[in-house]
Amino acid sequence: GVGTPGNVRTMLQAVKEVVPVEKLAIHTHDTYGMACANILASLAEGVSVVDSSIAGLGGCPYAKGASGNVATEDVVYMLHGMGIDTGVDMERLLEAGWYISDVIGRDPASNASRAMRIKAERELL
């Protein structure tokens, strides 16, 4: 949750000296709004597996004040915007995130999801 692209890259460079990059994955929280930037830095280091959570659900029992996991919707939006095929249907992903968020009574933690929901609601008017 407190990582930055610079220290994520430094950490990954050190880890890659002992672990093949194909065996690595990145898991980020968006506490300081750096999750997607950190994922982008990880991709630049060759990491191709990214953990995320629909609507940013979840948290971290070990880090006090850590927000939820990075929202899948934000990651997929970023990757699709970069021309990376994720195999994820964004419409269905958004619908699932909105559904679970409505059920638990909270807004999605995803910036992309919130923006797209507002856009979808305006189009219905």
C-alpha cells in the first residue's frame, strides 16, 4: 500500500536475481493511489501476473490503515488502454462489481468503475 514505482522496480530487480521473473506476481493495495503505477512498473520489469480484486474488495490484516486490494476494474481499464488483451470482458466485470457493491452497500473502490457507472446512468436518462 505504500510502495512507489521506484521502490517496486528496485525490489523486483533484487528479487529477480534469485527468482525467475516467470515465477513472480505482483499484489498491490491502493492506499496512496499508487497501485496501477506500481503494476505498470512491475510490467516494465517483466512481471506478467497481477493480483486484483473486483470492486477493490478485501484488505490487509497486517498493515494498519491499508485500503483494499487494487480494483480489477482499474487494472483491466489500464491494460486495455495500453492495448494489452486480458481476455476480460469489461462490461461483465463492471456489472459484477456493481452487483456485489450494491449487495454490501458500498461504492466500488474502483475509479474506472465509478466513472463508467455514472456514464451508464446518464445514458439511461
